[in-house]
Amino acid sequence: MRSHCIWRHRDRSRNSLAELRASATRQETSKRRSDMTEYKTLGFIGLGVMGEPICRNLVKKSGKRVIVFDLSIEPLQRLRGDGAEIAGSVADVIKQSDVLFLCLPSAKHVRAVFEGDGILKNIGSGQVVVDLGTSSVSQTRDFAGQLQAKGAAWADAPIARTRQAAQDGTLSVMVGAVPVLYAAIEPLIRCFATDVTNCGDVGAGQVTKILNNMVLFETVNALAEAVAVAKHNGVDPKLLLETLSKGSADSFALRNHGMKAIVPGLFPERAFSTEYALKDLSYALELAADAGIRIRGAELIGTVLQEAIDKGSKDNYFPVIAKHIDRA
């Protein structure tokens, strides 16, 4: 009899725990919906190759008022045609935005928007900044701390995948934010991304994206070397990569950077340039140095990228390193 009472007590405990968890889930879902509703105006600074299509998806899918700013007039005019409003200055966007998205080329550009008559001066309590670019981890955490002191918040949410993915709204985004903030901004990010991952607290998104790019650059270099050796030994590069894609050497880099750029020799400008690749790699080297780790593969690809820049390929799509292998 006593054992039956114990089991009934355990069953009630389990049921109570399940009810608590269910209640917490309902509350969290309700909070997310509430937070999403509270964000009435979105700001967007940086309408380049990736920023413009990302912003367009926000305009079309978020149901929010979207205010935009860029130094180039053409993307502003195109987005105004889609329903966005044009701001007169960086400060103007910041003052009107509940959530401000940044999609800028580098940490230097982010700092320029943060300082002066920018984010730090004009932001207020309750506002959120979401940085979609790949940037310095130390700077990211520094800026987050400064905003926290003003009652505002900073989330790093660097984007991955291609320009086509930005247009299609199928990017991968790696977020660094505390759980409550992540829950609040995730629905907005899903306007332009299909894969959204909370990698940890602020800075963790940058760490993850930086290492993603480091691995990508080293993989593309390996593909470029394989193609060069194949050509000199009578094997068609396209056949080589198609065959490799059926085995353990298959990768996203092979099917995209290899097949679509290295094999046909297409290295356009206004894509992810060699200069940008070297910039992102420098962040990985900085992280490794801070940790006391030597990453020799990354050091080598840094040399390869710099050599391509020195040979005039600074602005070309970074798989252009393949073009220079035979001439090394």
C-alpha cells in the first residue's frame, strides 16, 4: 500500500513538473509575441550587396515600418519603391528605430557608425542594435557593454551563405545574445534567414562566423590547388569536382565556390572580395593569438590572399586565388 502511495506521489510530481514546463513554454511564447509586437519601427544601415536584399525581405515580411540609410542613393531609391522610408542621416535612423540593423563591410565601418553623431550618442533605453556583419569580437563586446550602460542592447548576428540566399531569404545567421533578447529578435531575423542559431551570449555569433569563414577560405584554397594539379595532369577540372562531390571531399565550398567560380574562372567584383576575406581571416588570427594558439593553416591562407591582392585581385571574388596558383 505504501509503495502505491509513493508511486502516486511521483506521478503527481512528474505531472506538476510537466505542467510547470508547459506553463513556462506558454509564457515564453507569449513574451516573444509581445516583444515582436512592441517593435514597431526597424532601422537599417548598410545597403550593399547583402544589405539591400536583406532589408527588402524585412520590408516585405516583417509588417513593420522600416527606415533606411546608406551613402549610395540607388539602393535607397529601390527600397523606397518597395515601401521603405529614407532617413536623412545615421542619427535620424537611430532615433526612430526600436531595432536597428547594421550590415556594414567591417569593424572599422561599424565603429564609424557607433561613434560621433552615431549609435552611442543617440540611442536610448530599450532600443536594440543587431549587427549582421562579420566584425571584431573584442569590439562587439565593448560596444555591447557601452549600450548596456544606457539600457540598450547589442546582438551580433553575422550572416552566412550567398547573395542569392540573401535575395531568397534563406541565409544562415549565427546570433550572440542572451536568451531573452534572442527570443525577441529571432522572428525578425527569420524574415531573411531559414537557419538561425543562438551560439551563446554577445560575441559568440561573431566567433562562430569567423571560424566558419576561416574553414571556408582554407577549403577553397585546397580546391584551387586540386584543380591546378588536375589540369596539369590531364584531368578535366569539372569532372574532378563532380567526382569529388560524390565522395568524402564533398562540401558546400566545392559545389558553390569550386563549381561556380573556380572551374569556369568567374571572379566578379561586387561579390565577397579577396580584401574582405583577408579582413575576416584577420579576426580568426586575432582570436587564436589571444588564446595562445598558432593556426598555421589560417596563417598560410592569409599569405595566399595577400599575394592575390598584391597581384591586382583585391576587389575580385575571393576564389580568384585559383587564378594565381599557376603563376606563383
